Amino acid sequence: MMQKDIKRLSLILLFAPFALWIVLLIVLPHLGMFYISLREKVAPRTYEFGLENYINFFAEPIYWNTLIRTGSMSLLVTVLALLLGFPIAYYIAKIAGHRSRGALFLMCLIPLWVSDLIRAFGWILLLRETGIISSSLQWAGLVNTPVEFLYNDATVIMGLVYTVILFMIVPLVSTLDGMDDSMIEAGYNLGGNGPTVLRRIIIPYAMPGIVSGCIVVFMLTAGSYLTPILLGGKNSSWFTEQIYDQFITRYNWESGAAFGFLLLAFTSLVVWGGLKLSGQTLNSTVARS
Amino acid sequence: MQPNTENDLECIRIQKHFGSVRAVDDVSFEIPKGSFFSILGPSGCGKTTLMRMIAGFEQPSSGDIRIKGKSVIGTPPNRRNVKMVFQHLALFPMMNVYENIAYGLRCAGASKDVIRTKVHDVLERISLPDVANREISQLSGGQKQRIAIARCMVLDPDVLLLDEPLGALDLKLREAMKIELKLLQHQFDTTFVYITHDQSEALVMSDNVAIMNQGKFVQIGTPQELYHNPSAAFVAGFVGDTNRWAGRVTRVEGNTVEVETEAGLAMRGSIRGAGALGVGDKVSAFVRPEFITATKAGTSAGQTGTGQNVIDGRVDSILFNGANSRVLVRDRAGELIEADVVLTGGPQDLKPKDDVTLSWSPEQTMSFKA
């Protein structure tokens, strides 16, 4: 009896930090936000219960256009991160020797040691009109006038890919690492050429890692704020910027809360669609790596 | 030189260096059509490297590999008609059995109907007609083994390479698979090249066995030849169980020698292997346990023929294993000698502490220059 109680107590104690974190920092604030998002401001300090905030979003094209734009650019970033990250992960997991593997992995991690903000300012130093790239080009005589590389979509996408690619590489390396080299050799031995082996053996095997990396990268990108704002400036029209505006600039918490939930619903929908398309489940991907 | 099309596989003076290490050193052999050839050697002897060169995953530093008389040097692995069963089988876990077997046919561009008939044919031949839609994880160890072979055989290869595929199986299944592999080889009538460090696998299944050590082929021959007429001390010691003595030659008489072992035992043996023996030369003498007769001291001492080696000793322990039972006998010099005995369970059986006389013929005392 005593034994059983002690066991139960230790279980509760182990679970407590997680439960507190989830309940206090995730569930309660979200419930509060959801409650706020359902309030309609009819007059100063008078509220009514209703869906007005959500209806507003769909009534105003600029809002949902921004959301669609954020979603599609995030998808583009995810695809680019996958295309760039896969060869890197493959090199680390399969081609690099045992000794260099750790060093390469560490090199991928180094950018994380510097905060997002500092890294974004680093890009600004490089890319602004008076920045290093622009002045180098002028010095080399390739252009006559200073060039502004900041404040366009390409720069935003590049900056985002740079920020999130690590979260693509890590799950890919761990799945590819678990793949027996003889599986690839068997693919060749049975008559497959390079593209066939990649398409029929390596990619299907790495699918859980690919999907899990894509989910993480997509969520991080769609919810990112610093990089699109600093590199894209006022033109970036990132949806998180809309939410920020509602909360801080317009002091419209009701609308901001509604936008927040719409972003959550939208990204969840995209992830769900991606899982359905790739035939994977959350259990076989994110929970595994 | 006229290429010999009777041989499925020929290797001519193959060498492979990794830096200063000679993994495979001047290996030549040929394997006639439809035979079961084993390469037997201790781990690290270069047998896996040799196999990877035949499959095309490594390039030899020098020498030539010919399949059906045609050199395949420079041919990438996917264009060689040599298929391989990997040590851990390397079945594709994301495909089911049907897809695993169909993979190679798809790569070869076969039509859907052809693929379906061929896959079902080959499953029929390995007597697993109903597993086509199973996942790999649902198969037993022996079934996986057969699927891995079927996946190769469906492509009708000139040579099938097997890289210790029985290593991961438990003992009972391994015994059963040995026989099954031999039967499958007969059935498909394809040349099998089997790599192993397990001598019983090699002896049971093969038509010919090559003994490999430190990158070189020491001897190629039928299992019987290797067992009864080893050409080198390494082969005598590696193939089969044996008693081994190191000693010096005290007298040479035609093809027989008198040897005094380091412990002071005197015995007569027959000269084997290359190199003439002279008085004072170091020798290694090998006697297989089944050629040593152990009798209780005093009972039948007179029955030993003249010229036999006779040693007295005392039974140290009995190693009972049914028909393969042995006794360990400690001789006067304190060394242990193994001898096969028949244990019937009756009162005549040898028991520990019995005094025994061991005898064996000089013919069976294989003496090699050390």
C-alpha cells in the first residue's frame, strides 16, 4: 500500500512541471484569448458576445490576403529548406566520416547560439544600401549606384530559410542515420540507378523525417515575426505583423485575439493537409524524431 | 587469351589496397557454371572486400573480374548481372514483399504483367506463395531470408553473392537454412558465391571452398580435400577440429617424419604441404579427434597395430554430445588431447580419471613445416 502511494506520488511529481507548463502557459492564456476574441466592442467599455471579429477578418480582403500570402510564402520557405537541407543532411549522415560528423552538426548549431535579432541585424549589415555587398559590387565596378537588397520578398524568404533550415536538418539527419548503408547498396545492386535509388528507397525511407522537419519549419515560419519585419520592412505584410498591429498599435485586443486563432487554425489545417497528402501521421513523424 | 564462357565468374590476380594495407592480395579463381562456391576465412581476412569488388561497390587496385567471360572492371554495380544477399538482408522496410521483389524488375523496365507473373513464380519457388502482401516486419527470420534470395533470383543473375546471411539467425534456424540454401541453389541452378567465417556452413553447402587468410587464398578445393588433404597448416587448423602440436623433426624417412613436440612427446607423422622437411626443422603436427582411438589401459593394448602412435594418459573430462561425444585426455606431459569416443551409456564407457591408451596412425598425423 505504502509502495503504491510512493509510486503514485513520484509519478505526479514527475508529471507536474509538464502539466503546470501546459496549463498555465498554454491552455489558460489560450482560453482567455479565445474568450476575448469572441467579444464585440459595441461602445467604449461595453462588450457583446458574438463572432464579429471573425466576420471582420473575412470581410476585409487585406486581412485574409495577408494570411494567404503568409501561408504560401511559408510553404515556399519550407520547400526551399527541404531542398537545401536534404543534401546537407544526407552528407552529414551518410557521406561524412564518423569524426567530421560531429563537427559538421555543431557547425549547423552555431547560428542558434546567437539570438534571432542579432542575426537579422547581421543580414541588414550585409544587404542594406550602404552595406557590404552593395559597396563591394560598386568597388568591383559591377554597378554604379548603391543597390538596396533589403525590403523585398526574396530577401525575406532567404532570411527565413537561413533561420529555420536547422530544424529541417536535424530530423533528416536522425532518420537518414538510422538507414542501413546496405539498403542503398541493395538499391543499386538490384539494378537501380542514382535517381531511382533516391526516389524509391532513400526518400520513402526518410519520409517521416521529411514530414516532421516540414511541419516544424512551416509552423516556425508562419509564426515568425522578427525576420520578416526586419528584412522585409513595411512591405513584408506578414500575418504576425497584422496581429501585432491589432494588439499594440490599434489596441484592439479582441480583433488581435481572433487573428491569432485564425493563424492557429490555418497552420493546423495546412499541416493536417500535408500529413494526409504524404500518408503520414503525427505519431510516425514528429513523435518519432 | 580466349575468354572461358564455361565459367560464370573468374577473378584474375585481384588486388585491393587501402593505403598500405593489402586487403585482398593477388587472388585468382574461377567458378564453373551452376556451382556453389564458398569463401571461408576468419573475420578481417578480406573476404567481404573481395565480394564487394565482385558486386562493384569497390574497384580492385589491379587485376580483372570476368562474369560470363566478360570483364566488368569499370561497370557500375547496377549494370552487373551479379546480385547480392546482404548480411542483414537489406530488405526495404517501406515496401511490402511484392514491392521488394518487384523493385529490381521495375528498374529493368519490365511491364506490369511480366512483373506480376515473375513475382508470383519466384514466391512459388521459395514455397512462400501467400506472403506477397505482407509487410517485411511481419515475416519471420527464415522467411526474410528467402525473400531476400527471391528478390535477387527473380532477376535471373549470373552469380548470386551471399554475405554471411545466416549470421543473424538462431542456431536451429541456421541449421535448417543451410540445407534450404543448398536446395535453392540446385533449384535455381545458379552460381552461388557464399562468404562465411563458419566452416560448417561452408563444408555442408559447397561444391568448392576457398580458404582465405590475410588477403590471400590459401587453398581451393572440395570440402573433402580441404578436410583430409589440407595444403597448409592454416587450413588444417582452420577447417575442422584438430589437435595441434608444435615440435621439431628428429628423423626423416621418405614421406614420414619423427617429431618431438615441445612438451617432449614423440610421434610419427606424414609430411604434408609444400617445403621439404629436414632434421631439426620446426613442424606443426595436426591430428583430428576422430582418428584417435581411446581405449581403457590394459584392456586392448595389444590391438594397436605396429607403427601406430601410442600415448598413455588419463581422462580429464568427458564432453558428451550424443554421437559427437569426445574425451579430453591429459597425457604425461600435461597437455590435453581430444579424441572422439562412442558413449553407449553402458558400464564400458570411459569415465573421468580412467587411465587410457590413445593411438592413431602416422598417416593421420599431418605435419607441416612451421
